[in-house]
Amino acid sequence: MPDTDNPLKNLILTYKETFAEWLMGKRLRSVRTLTIELPASRQRSDLLFEAVSEDNDVGLLHIELQGKRSAAPMPWRMVDYMSRTARMNGDAAHRRAA
């Protein structure tokens, strides 16, 4: 899916604040791109952001793009990504910004 994956990633990265607010359903103070190489694997997630809302709630927003030739079904890929991302980022998904 590189022919569509890269342009979609570039579009989302260019407008990450807008995409994050739309997907998370709230106004955000900041959105920061995080390291996306997940531990214990050379597999990389497509896009991972740390988003801080106006009331200082911090959340992780993971956007994964799937093509027709992707090996594993998306629900199973997301379970794997979620557990490895949580280990890598600790409690970042459920904390308040300093």
C-alpha cells in the first residue's frame, strides 16, 4: 500500500492538529508526533501522536492505514499495537500535562 500509504501519512502529518481534534472529538492544545517504531518488533505503526486537550488531558492517537494486501486483520494488528504502545509510553494515555 505504499502508493496510497505515504500520501495519506503526509496529509495527516501536515494537518495533524485538525485530524486529531476531529477523531478525538475535542479541542486540543497541542499534538506532537511520537516515535513510531514499536518495541520487540521491526514493525512500525503508521502514525502515533500525543495530543493535549485544552483542559490538559493527554491522550495517544494512533492512526493505522490498511491496504488490501495487509497480512493481519486490522483488529488483531490494533490489539498488538495498543499493548506495545502502552508499554513504550507508560501512562501517557491517561495523564495530565505538566
